[in-house]
Amino acid sequence: MINNRATIIPSKEGLAAHGKMFPSVVTIMKDGVLIGGKAKKHAFAHPDRTITAIKRKMGSDYEIKIDNTRYIPQQISAMILRKIKNDAETHLGQKIKKAVVTCPAYFNDNQRTATRDAGMIAGLDVVRIINEPTAASLAYGLDRSKEDLNIAVLDLGGGTFDVTILEMCDSVFKVLSTSGNTELGGIDMDKKIVDYLLQELEKENIEFKDKI
């Protein structure tokens, strides 16, 4: 918060939106870990070393093995949070010890616990887990409205989509209803486009040795 307003801190490697885009992508190479924009660049060249949409796996028993090392979702998420923490410290010129972390409103207890654990692994004291629609409403300053409001928040991200109905009364938000799809996001749309293009190219007898 700067001057009582939510302010986006730019990432070091952001390439769009004036450096404020931060893809939740991790590429684990033999000589180090790439996170964010750099990892996204390596996704096509090293798909077996790149993890995307890890939020879908939070709270599950999913694990990925790279170079004989097994990683669970909390560890991958922690890498992303640690990078954000480091960028924030560089931008602000001070250490970040505490954080409020957001998650989809439909996350269950296991998913929320895993999210908190990821923050702890990243070296953060997670003082609170709040719903992403609530965070978005706060960022837009709706809590300062003098009216009681019913708000619909649509959140379409890279890996998930959710819709939440919020009630705001006396500047307090209450989730009335939420629904979502953890398997619907920008990456799924990208895949559909790629699949369509491959089909069209194959009609022209242009084949690929490896499917994308």
C-alpha cells in the first residue's frame, strides 16, 4: 500500500504492462532456476523442465521429478513468491517479512494450507490468506464506497477462471457465492488455438514430428 492505495510493484524482467506482468512460470535448469518472464521464454525449448499453472495443483499430491529431485506444488509456488519478495525488496529498498497472500475464493482448506506453506517456504510470515475477488475489490477502492454494494468479480487468469458474488456492507466484504474451473485459463485457450492451427496445417500435408 502506498498512500492508502494498492500499488503494483514491477518485476525486474517484466516485458509488458511497464514491467508489471509476472508469469507464474518456473523452469528448473541444471545450472539454476528461471522464474517469470525468463522461464516463459524457455518453456518451448525445455517443456520437461518448465512448470506452469501450479496453482491448479495446490493442495494435491502432485509432484514433478527433474534431475532426480522431486518437487511438490508448495515448493514451486514458493519459488515464485520468493522472486516476488526479492523484487519487492529491491523496489522498496527494505526487507519484506510479512505478507497477505491471495487465493481463489473456491480454494478448500487443503489448498489454503498449501498456499500458506508456500509463503513460509519463501521466507514470509503469511499474516492472512484472503480471497482473490476480495483483494481485487480492495484494489479498486470499493471498500471506500459509502454505499452497500453487491459485486460480481470475474477472474480469468492464465490457469484458472472463477466468478464470485460479493456483498459489501459497512466496508466489509462477504462472499455470497463462488464458482470456478481450475482447468480453464489462458493456457487452455492457447492450446486450443495451437491444436486448431496444427489441424489446418495437416490438411495441407504439413506435418510436425513432435506435437506442440
